[in-house]
Amino acid sequence: MVLPKRSLIRIVRTQQGVRIDPTGKLAGRGAYLHDRRTCWQQSMKNALAHALKITLTAEDRELLTTFMATLPEEPLTQKDLDSEQN
């Protein structure tokens, strides 16, 4: 599923560790995730660390898990995709 960049949440690897980048402008290697908890849960298994080319630290995982808890649980539907593109 391909979504416009503005509808995704950027995670960036910085010298200080992993950061959530709502502006999309932080310097560093980045990865984009959907704004749904299911996507984040799947990415935390290894895909995110692989995309950022790092091993996630306990602090990184805590930051990501805390942010993930604020996201909706349900997976994206076609209706969601259509409304995000408008």
C-alpha cells in the first residue's frame, strides 16, 4: 500500500537516538510508517531497525511504544486511503 508522504509519520535516526519527526525535516536516516498502531507493531519486530540500519535501544523502544499507544488500532481501509488523498 502506497500513501502520500504527508499522511505518514517519519521516524529518524539521529546521533541522539531515534526520534519521531512530525515535520519530516530532521537530519538523519529516516523511515515512514502509517498512522495506525498495527503498522507500528509490525515494524517494531525488526523492519524499522533494519530500515534505519540500527539496533533499537531500550530508550528507542520506549519512545516508539509510547507514541504508538496514541495511534488508532484499526488497520487502514480503502475509505481511509480515499479520505487521506483528498
